[in-house]
Amino acid sequence: MSARPVASVEASGGPAEPAYASPLEALLPQGRIHPGTAVSAGGDMPLLLALAAKASGGTVGWAAVGLPQMGALAAQSAGLELASGIWIDDPGRQWAQVLATVAEAVPVVLVGRLGPVPDRIARRLAAVLRRSGSVLLAAGSWQGAEVRMKVVSAAWEGLGGGHGLLRGRRVRVAAAGRGTATVARYAEMWLPGADGQVTAALPTPNGHAPALPAAKGHVTALPAPNRPPTHDPVAAPPATDGPPTPPTKAAESAAADVVAAGSSARRGAQSRRMSSALRVVG
């Protein structure tokens, strides 16, 4: 698989790449996540949250399905509005139905690794996304994703000889996909940076990494680091074995609640309802 570096901003004498406000945009087709499509984050939680923050900007709400490990502080630091979020930690055996219902109700859906996705279910969910215009962001692999991203290397900054504070994580992200994203691309960035946000980390002329941008105010709490993968940058992880998790009353109740609010949320009449976060613990 061929890969080429991508500049997140225009540089004098550099490659003829468009200027982007965020290094993530340099990895996306036309610099954005297209409505009605899916993007996979390759198992990296900070990357998933950064994509979610970008996709949810200016929308009425978002939902996280099957992501009990997603922390509220990490989500807020990445730029997500907690008051507009819905958590369904355990969607149960009928997770595909819950996911389809949520995609009809909110414009951005984060989904955890819920197990193998049969072709029939993948086609059905793809049709729901196209019809609703919602964006699906998968923590792991996702069949039919327009863009597949993967953190191929990562190093945390701030720790010295047994002391110090974690201030940021420098990563290299690879991306490949369909259509205009068929050629593998990669970009280096701080994910997250000292202020919890995504910033470019382009090499300097001498080949060394630039200094970590200083945090504004206090240093925010950072998500737990991920070990760099050792396999193909955008290869799908192996499917997990075992029977699906049985449904819970809490998940069924959450799904019914989302069904009731779905059409109204699409019309914008339920924007006030999105002002209180709901966490459902399976």
C-alpha cells in the first residue's frame, strides 16, 4: 500500500496541498465528513472523539452506542457538547435496530465494537444513513466506511526521568477508503494536544518535531494512552467471538425513548430535549 504525507496547512515550497484548519481535514475527502457516510477510527478513542467533535459542530445532538468506556471528561475536552449527547452503553441483542433508530434521530452517531456486522445489516444501516443524512463514526472497523483511519504511531510528551505530567500525544494517522480516498494518506498531529484539542505537528526543516504547543490556562485531563498498533495501518481488527450480549431493560427503554423523540428531533422541535445528557448503563 502506497502512502504520502499530507500537509495540514500550506507551506512555502511544500507540496501542493490545500490549506486546512485541522490536520484531520487533510485526511478526509474534500476536508469533511460527508453526510450519510461512515468513518472508522481504528480502535483509537481520542481519534474517535476528535472526529465526533468535528462532525457534531453546529448540530442539534449526538449519540454514543455501545461505548461504556467513553469518559465524559475526555468527550468534553475533545469538543463535544455533553448537554446534547445521548449514551446507550448496552444496546443488547437488538443493537442493529437501536442503531438504526438512533441514526434517524440524531445527526452524529458514535458506535463501539458490537460484534461482526452481517452484509444484510450493513446494507440496511447504510440505507438509513443515506436517508437521514446522519454520520456514523465507528470505534473499530466498519463495513462500507467511506474513510478508514488508524493511529499507526503514538508517543506521549511531558514525562521526564520518572516525573512530569502528560501534556500531549504526538501521533501519525493513516487514512484510506473509497472514491477519492482510495490512496492511503497520513498526517502527523497532536491528538490530543495540551489543551485537549487537535493541532498540527509538522516536521521542521531540520527533520525534528516542533515543540508541543503550550496549554492556555490549565492543563485538561487527557484520555488514557493507546499502544501503537503493529499491524497494517488501516487493516480491520479481528472479529471478536462469543454470543451477543442479551438485551437489558435499560437499553430497551432507551431505544423506545429515542423512537418517540426521533422525528421531532429531525424537525428541530426537540432541541430543548437534547439539552440534558442521558446516560444509560447496561
